[in-house]
Amino acid sequence: MAVFLEVRHRIKPITNTAFDLFVDFYADTVVPATERHGIDLVGAWKMTGGEMGWDMSLQRYENMAHAEECLASLAQDQSLWSAVEKLRGEIEIEEVTKFTQSVSYGTEERLEAALSASPDRPRQYLLAVLQTSTGGLLPAIEALGGFVDTLDAAGALQLATAYASRIGRSGELTDLWIMPGGVSEMLEYRPGDPLKDIIGPFRQHAPEESVYFLNPLPYSKLQ
């Protein structure tokens, strides 16, 4: 199964001007560097929800050995790091990284289908971060497999990929969803719970969940 490196940056000051400067720099300097060093940058988004000023990108590797090889090569790219230091003189950048492993229902086929799509305009995404109970990660993964199929069949959400924390917070599970109808459908309140027979038992294994909305940046392969 694939290994993902999730990278989040918080850019300060929290202004559109600073964020645009970071995005332009990433497109012109960082993305070409990742390509030079064999890194597959599958997606990059601006995050909405919680603290403002965050982006998120997702890098895909064949395995941990491949990740270590690519990142070691990137670390020797002096022109890149010189440019990064120059940018840090203009804006403040906080970086948080997390190594993860793809899970069974986050198949390569799902991700490749999401990557190969050619939408008329960038799609909106939803990032669901679940914290499983002690011993609950594997049962949660098993339960989510059926849940994902149900949502896919209903056309409500389309899973792009899913991964579990490998180096970082133990028991953390992340699902990346495409929202065909956009954010508005997710925010509308509807009484009742048609999925109670699935979600109710599932919460025994994953009692905590945080949700973020993502909008693709210009250099994201996932649009």
C-alpha cells in the first residue's frame, strides 16, 4: 500500500496577500523541486475550518524506503532551500508533517479515478479526521469500507483516498472526500438520521471526528 506524507503550512500574517505570495512561490519553486526529486504531489488545498491561514498538500510514495530516498534528495537541493529562506524573510511559515499509510478502502483505483477526472471547475473536498478508540482502528477501517460504498452509490460523497497515521498520533484515520454538490449541501441541517444503523455502532470505534473543507490550489493534481 502507498505511503503518504501529509504536509500542512500556516502562513502569517493571516492575509490574502501573504497566502497568495506563498501559493505563487510553491507553484514556481517548490512544485518543480518535488518533480526533480521524484516526489508525487497528488494534491494541494487551502483549508477552511478552525485556525485560518492553513494549506495542506499530500505527497504519495511507493513505500517508506522510497519516501526516505526522495526526501533525502530534496534536502540536498540548495537552490530550493535558499529560496525558502528568502521567502521566510517576507512571511512566517509554520510546517506540520505526518507520515501515513493508505488503508484498505482507500484503494489506488479510487485515487486514480479522482486524479484522472477532468472537472469543468475545481471540485470542493472534505477532510474527515477521526480519532479511534484504543484497539478501534482496525474495526473502524472495516466498518468504513461498507460506509464508503454506501455514500458512493448514493452520489453524496466520493472518496478520493484514506490513510492512517504511521508516524504521529496513534489511531488517527483520515478520509479525503470529493463533494459533488459542494459545501452548501453539507452545511444544510436535515432532521433525522438515515445512516444511524451504520454511524451509531461505528462511533464505538471512532468517537471523535473533525472536519475541514478544502479547495484545490492551482498546482494540485486533484482538482
